Amino acid sequence: MKELVNRFIRNLIYFTAILGVSSLAVSYFTPAFITKFWPFLLLLFAGITLTLVSLLINASEKKFSRFTNTFMIASVLKILILLIIIGGYSFRFRDDAIRFSVTLLVFYILYLLFEIFWLMKLQNSDKKE
């Protein structure tokens, strides 16, 4: 399990770096499509993903019902926090609200796919053990 966690962290760093380079290219060539705060969003999502998957790995070691409860609560909290961030940012910076929201949505979808991929790996490794 520890090896799986180490691979997850390493792949999260690689994934975040690839998204960072891609976002930098998009902000350089077409700055009208991405918010200027994309680096903070990238770090926010990397932190949220690391925290969530760490919690889920710990919960999966105990029993499946705890994993399910933790997953549901963490997912709802993540969405609520992101909605509060979108609302606060949109209220404060009205001219950049759409770009910010779209950038956040794209990062959310990409990190969600990354999360799902790793949770499926976690499930497969539990079946093998």
C-alpha cells in the first residue's frame, strides 16, 4: 500500500506539472481563455486531490462502509468549497469571473478523472491483497 501511495504522489506531481506547462502555454498564446490566477487554482486542486485520496486510502484500510462515507462527505465538501471560491471570486473580480469559472471547471474535471483513475487502482490493489 505504501508503494501505491508513493506512486500516487509522484504521478500527482507529474500530472500537475503537465497541466502547469499546458496552462502556461494557453495563457501565453491565448490569454483571453484562461484566468491569470490559474497557478493558484492548480495548486488548490493538487492539494485537494492529495488530501482527498490520502483520506480515502486511510479509510479503505479500515472497512468499505467507512470508505464510502468518507468519499461522499469529502466530495460534497469539495464541491461546496469550490462553489464558495467561485462565488467570492466572481463577486470580487467581475471582469474575470467567466474565465475563472471555466478554468476552475476544466481543472476540476481533469483532477476528478485523475482521482477516479487512482481510486480504481486502489480498489484493484485491495482485491489482490
